[in-house]
Amino acid sequence: AGCNFLHAATKSGEVECVSVISHYILKSTACGLPLLHLLATSPDHHGHTPVALALAATSPCMIQVFWQAGIDIKALIAHNPQLLHAASSASLFELSVQEDEISYCPVLIKSVPFNASEEDEATKWSIGTVAVSPTMQWNELEMEVLKVVVTHWQDLENSCVKAEEEVDLNDNSEKDAFMTEESLGLSESSVEYYCIFGHYWKKGEVKSSLRPYELMKNSKENCFVGDNQIIVHLNPIHASAYASLVPVSLLKNYLNLLDQSQCFIVYGAEFSGKKSLVNLLASLQSGGSIAVQSVNLSEPMAQSKLVTFVEDVLISEKILVLQNLPRESWQLLWGTLKKGNCQKRGKILATMNSWRRPSCQLENDVLWVQLRFDRPPLRHFLLQHQNRQIASLCAGVIPPDLSFCSQMIRWVCHSQARLCDTLMSLGFSSALKGPGLLVRALAKASNPTDIIRGMEHIWNKEIAPLIVQEVHSVWKTSPLYGKEQAPNESRVSTMALHVIFRRSFLTGRPQPPKHLLVGFQSRVLQHPKDFVNQKTLSSPSSPDWNEDSLAKLLGLPPMGYAS
């Protein structure tokens, strides 16, 4: 019972409660301190110990309570180094304050913000920890930091190996394309400079006469929690590659093509990263010396106003970013570009929410780019992003390949690919969403339970309603629509939800622990509600509820799924 109370209080952040429990254990028996050590290092059913939870807390108060109770945190870390990797910046700073011989400093990579409105903290990714000793020289610290950085990039690349083994490839041509997938192209040369304890220095250059430990120790009196961070800054194009997880070689190719074109249009599904890509390309193309203007066309704009705005920007030789360019506005934009006074001056980068480009011939000086996440080099974008996200939440530790968390991440990525494949086969184009939808829903997910909850939300709130809308539009064109023995629309919608869910999410799902998937699996048949006792269609358990039956019912051609 004492172990359960201590776990619950630590997990909920109840500092006073942990203090009371600790003092009670210490006073209640002669072997109170050994018992407290035992309880504080006993794992719960998730494998988390109270000490690990205290170290991972964003406030140092919890670790201070354990310290004052007599628990030897340093000895526990020496016995289990994974505790150090899971510690938050605040806990590492507290350890450094209490330690006279060594200081633990978290290492972060400073990324490029996708949007000007994003918070600065959102652009820093925690990738690991280095120990700074009193005798450590600056070149030794730099080598340790570079080691952490390169190891992090290698771990991201290696996390895709298991996913490659799990992909069932149909033919040799797809296999050849898959095996030639490019890496991000990041290395030690990608690092431009560092920021340690608020001091900046370029790689290989040191301006301080003090050793790193001395500089940090002299700054402790005037610094805040988090000032012991070591922040790694990359050069612009490599920072863009790490931020977007688009390989350096592909970004360079886009920039070369942009130099040869006046208009660069990225099209694809919603949440496919188009906005981020054009913003990064505009920033790289301008180099800080060319003005960049951005306009969001999600709200209707008068055609005359759009033409005037585009002409003014092009004539002044600026870069114009048009977000959410409507398909119907393309011909108007193209007509403006062909005017003599606008040609060969400014550049336009635009995004278009469309799986197909407008039906028109290839125009000179216009480059159309479609973001595809079902083929190299962006095939593992979602996998790498989720591993990086969880690593940043867990002090740079990427889940091991055999862990249940890692299995869940791979299941999410494969489910996203199968969902897109299924919706494409059915022609449900408006229900197609890019991986950015999952990125947004799983932004704070650091364990399997959070991942399941995020997937539940995506299916029930985002995808399922769109599928019902698609069925509504397609069912009216079916040859069975309106016939006496035909099922009603709600029954057909339920069948479509069941078939798509089973095909997309139940294939290859991780088995243990099974209780996590119970709620997710049961919710699929709750929408729509009136699916029982309807005509013609059997129950979900019937073999008739399959892909071919759904396609035939909707009057669609055979689905012919790819793997």
C-alpha cells in the first residue's frame, strides 16, 4: 500500500503528500530508510519508479523531497544510468547544484521554426545529456556534445530499419526504390555553433579562459533553471532538414529548381507539410536579404485585389508565399505571371490542398511539386518525427525497437499508410489527410496510452465524419440507391467505417497489453448509432462485410489494394 501511495503521489506531483509519506515511512520502523529506498525504486505496472518519475518532473521540488528524506539519488543514477537520460532539465540542474564534482547538462538542437507565430521553445529538441567534470577541457566537451548529436541522428536513421523489415513489398521495382531511400544527410559538419550557459562559440573555437565547469559554476548564482543547457545550432539548410525531416539533398534540389522557375507550387492533402516546406524554402531562398511576404488565401479575396497584390510583389522583386491557393484561382495567377512587366522578377511559392494538380498543360517557369509520404525519401517521415518527439520528451532517449512504445509508433505509421491507401482505393479524396494530422494529435504523447488516446481522437473526431460524408455523396450514385431492397444510408456508412477501420488499424497491431486497444476497437461501431436491424446487410462479424462487398454496394470498381 505504501508503494502504491508513493507512486500515485509522485505521478500526480503532490510534493507535500510525498513528503508526508516519506517521513511516515522513516519514523514508523527502525529500517525506515532502507524501506523508503526499496519503495522509491520499485516499478509500477508501467515500469516507472517513484525516483524516475521525480527525476522526469518539470519541477525540481520532487527530487528535493527525496533528497532531503535521505535517498541517495547519485548512487541510484550510478547504478542505473537510464535515470539520468530520463531526467528533466530542472532535475539535472538540481543535481548539478547539489554535486561538487560533476554537472549534468542536457543537450538540445535548435531547430528552425515553421511559422513566425510558433513559440521559440517548440523549436528546441532534447537529444541527450553530457556530464561536465571540473577537469574537462573545451575540446573534450565539444567532442562529447558532437557524439551526442551524431548518435541522435544515427538513432533516428536506425529506427527505420525495423519498419523496413515489417513492410510487405509487392514487387522488385518497389523494393529497389525503397532500398535507395536517402538519409537526412546530417553529420558533424552540419553543426555551426553552440550555446552553453548563455555563451556562444563556433565549432572549434573557444573564447573563454575558464574551463566549462568553472564557467558554469561561476554563473550558478545568477542563472535560472535551464541555463545549464547546451544548445546546438545547425547551419541554415541542415537546420531546415532537421526541422522538416526532409533530406538535405532534396532541399538542395528544390532550391536549384526554384532558381530556374518563377512559380513553385506544392500540392497535396491537408496536413501534409506543404506550408512548412514553402516557408523553409522561402527563408533559404531569401537568405535574409530579400523581403518575403506571406498571404493566407483560406479566406476569400477579391480577384482584382489578388492580382494587384501579386503584381506589386513581383515587380518589386520580392518573394511571395501564397498559402491555400484555391484551384480555381490558378488560371488567374498564371495570367498575371505571363504579363511582361512581371516576368523574371519576383518569385511565388504557393500551397494547394489538392491530390491532383489543375488540368492544364505544363507551363514554363512553373514547378509543380507533390508531397508523397508513401515512397522515398519521405516514407519514414512520421516514424522519425514520432521517435524524435518522444525522445525530446524523455531527455533524448528513443524507445528501443523491442519496446511496446516503439511497436505502437510503428503501428501508427503503418496504419496511416494503410488508411491513405484504402481511402485512395475507394476514391474518398476529401477524407485523405497528411501525416501532420497525427503529428498534431500526438504532440504530447510519450507512452502507449497517450498514443491510443490520440488515435481514438483522430478516428472518431476527424476521419470517421469525413468518411460518412463521402458515403453520403457516393451512395446516391450507386445503382442500388432508391431500390426497395437496398439498405439505408446509415447502414452503408457503418459498413464503410467498419471495413476501413479493420483494414487500416487492426492489421499488425501490437498485442500486449490488450486492454489498451479495447476502447479504441469498440468505438468504431458507435457511429452511426442506428446500424442494427436494417435490411439486406448482415452483421459486422459476417464475412460479407469486406472490401469487395463495400465496393460493389457503392458501385465502385474492385478495390485491388496494394499492401
